[in-house]
Amino acid sequence: MKLVFASNNTNKIKEIQSILNGSIQLLSLDDIGCHEEIPETADTIEGNAILKANYVTEKFGYDCFADDTGLEVTALNGEPGVYSARYAGEQRNADDNMNKLLDALKDKSDRSAQFKTVIALNLNGKQHLFTGIAKGEITLNKTGNQGFGYDPIFQPENYTETFAELPLEIKNKIGHRGKATQQLIDFLNTTK
């Protein structure tokens, strides 16, 4: 079975391929000749994952899956949410995004938050959604140098370290993307 992952992130593709253990051949956007920026114009995380998967299926005719992720902060009514990557502007700078978020929370006592990843899979003419959530809280300062995005200010439940301080194998096990990916893999393993 061949399946397109609507991503050009080679590390993400290799990671998922290793979890699939060679049972499915993953193709990147580059592999199918998709070099354009896929629009992410939905107002929900689910919507963006669906848009990306549908774009590839409709334009290139492949079975495909795509993911989208957002950080939802309780005291900010779920912000930055679907706008997480562009929270501080179109330049998509992680430090700017974290600084804006820390500033927005400086007078808030409730620092609870959750990361949410949604994977949309288009397979054999049907669409399936898989959701992974990691609950935790926003720290007062940035700590750690692993990971990316908001990882240096997100402390998952039951841990004293941020995602940026935890080893990748732990983050993948307890994290939002890892949970959604595992659901996808479990589903694909039952459809073989």
C-alpha cells in the first residue's frame, strides 16, 4: 500500500515510516510533485487537517493523510489554537510566539493548556479522523532546547520538565502527535 503524508518534513516522514515498520510505503509531497503551499484557511485544527488531505487526494489522486496541531490555552479561551504557528505574525517565529503567549498570561493564575493534533486520513474514498491530546500547563519561563514550537514553555501533566527537556521517545509516547499517529497506525494495521 502506498500512502502520501502531506508533509515535506523528512524527519516526520522517517519517524512514521519506522513506526509502520515498512508495511506501508509513505510518499512525501515532494515525491508526488506537489511543491505548492497547501492552503490552511480553516478556522479549526480539524478543518486544516482535512483541507490538506483533501487537497492532495483531489489534485493528485492519492490516498493521503495530513496533520494539524494547535496549542489551546484555557485562560485565553483556547487561543492560540488554529493560529498557533502564526500567533505573533506571519513570520512564524517560535520565540515571538512564546513571548506573546507568556505576556498574555502574565496576570493569569490559570495556566492550564493542551496541545491537540488531528490527523485526517483519506483512504479508499472514505475519510477518518484521529485526535491526540496532551494536557499540561504553560510555564513561567522557557526551559529546554529539544523539540520545537511551544515545547520550551509546555509542561505536560505528571512531569516536572517541559516538552523541550524530555527525551524524544518520552515526548512521542505522551505527546499529542504521538497519540494521534498511534491511532492512525492502529487503524492502518487493521485495514491491511
